[in-house]
Amino acid sequence: MEAILIPITFFIAVFGMVYLYLSTRNKERLALIEKGVDASIFMRGKSQTAPIWKVLILNLALLLMGIGLGVFMASLLDSYTSLDEDAVYPATIFFMAGVGLFIGFKMTKDLDKE
């Protein structure tokens, strides 16, 4: 019985956060419209960004390349140094995955400028 309470509580919490976010955003927008602010301010900036599929593919590709490079570098470090294998593999993989995501972030900013 108690094991089913955890997923139910999780989904209720997620639903509550989404509901509060959407209802608060709606009330804020209605208040701005009542004060006479132009409703076009809510759509500003959406046309100037790159399509989401390009950003996802770019970041996923760079993440996977970073993980692959991390495994390769960890293998080299394990073979040619006396570092502990249990520490080298996760550290190098996570580091190179982070580098790949950082490069993806920088490239996404450049993609938005185009």
C-alpha cells in the first residue's frame, strides 16, 4: 500500500506545480491586458529563436560525442597511467559530456543569432 503512495504523490506534486504556473501566468496576463498593455508582448522573442529540433539534435550529438571521447580518454588514462580505474572512467566521461554540452550551448547561441 505504501509503495503506491510515492508515485501518486509525485504525480500530484507535478500536476500542482504545472497548474499553479499556468494559472498564475494567466492571471498575470489578464491583469496586464486590463491595464491596457498590448497583448503582443507575450509573443515577443519566439520568432527570433532557432527551431527546437535543431537545438535538440545539436546538443544530443555533442553530448554523445563527448561521452564517446570521454570513454576513449578514460581508456587511454587507464592504460598508460597508474590512476584508479574506478575513478577515471566516470570522471572523464562526465567531464567530457559536460564539455560537449557547454560547446552545444555556445553553438546554440550562435544558431540563434542567424
